[in-house]
Amino acid sequence: MSSSPLQWETLKKQARGLELEIDNKLVGYSKLGSAGVVSSSTIPNAGASTAFDSASVLDIEIDIDDLLKRLTHIVNAMASYLENLPTSIPSNPSMMHNLQRHRDILFDYNKEFKKTKSNITSAREHAELLTSVRDDITSFRSSRSQEEYLLGERAKINSSHTMADIVLDQAYETRSHLSSQRQSLLGTRGRMGNTICKSTLACSHAISY
């Protein structure tokens, strides 16, 4: 690789441009993650997919990862530039300082990206767990409502059967009572008939004498 001051300045300019872009992306990424945590934990029935798996979150992760790789390439190119300086050009402490600063910035960006991504992943898993629990509760309530409805219908049927049994018992009792009264009336009529018959015979016998 040929070394020239122009090449070094070009690499520094590219590094600063990428750092600025990465910084803005990381701020937006962190805000999206925070918004996802809030929505999934405070809004009833908020799904984990809408909070964390939206296209904006996934796209920004891809963008940041790509920018970090490009910055890594630039920083490596800067290190290679200094390593391949001609012996006729003395090493410049300012260049070494710039290289180290860009390395530190790259390290911090990678660390922040991994931390934010890990937090979002944990929050996503927590949101998915909450969603699963809400679904289980809803399903349980639905099954309980159906069970209570069936038990209510069963109680109504049992009540109807009980009323029918009471009515039948009353009908049988009334029938038995009427039958008893009928037998009593028949007995009374028989006794009255015998009495009348005896009285008639006695009268006839007296007249004949």
C-alpha cells in the first residue's frame, strides 16, 4: 500500500463520517427498544411482535451492524497505513493518537450495540412471556364461562325434573284420594240401599197383616 498524507486524511474523514452515522443510529435504536419495553409492559394485550419485531427495529440492527463492519475496515486501514509508512517519513504521534481514538470509539460502539441488543432481546422475551400469560388467562376465563354456563343449564334441567316429579306426586296423591272417596261413596250408597230395602220389606209385611 502506498502511503500519502491525502490517503490518511481520506481515511480519517471516512471514519468520522461513519462514527457520526453510527452514533445517530444507536440513539434511534435505543429509543425504539425503550418504546418497545414501555408498550409491552403498560398497554394491555400489546403483542411482543409489534413492540420489538417491527421492520424498523430489525432494519436498524442490520444497518448498525453493517456500519460497524465498515468502520472496522477503515480503522484497520488506518493501522495498516501507519505500519507501512516509508522509513523516510518519521512516525507522527498525532497519527497514532488519532488511530487509538478511533479504535476506542469503535470499541465503545460495539459494546453499546451489543448491550442495547441484549436488553431488547431480554425485553422481547419478557413481553412474549406476558403475552403468553395473558392468552392463558383469557383462555381460562373463556373455559370457566363456558363451564359455568353448562352448569347453569344443568341446574335448570335438574330443577325442571324436580318440578315434574312434584307435579306427578301430587297427581298420584289426588288420584288416590279421589279413588278413596269413590270407594267411600259406593259403600255409603250400598248401606243406604240396604236400609231402604229393609224398610220397604217391613212396611209391606205389616200391610199384609
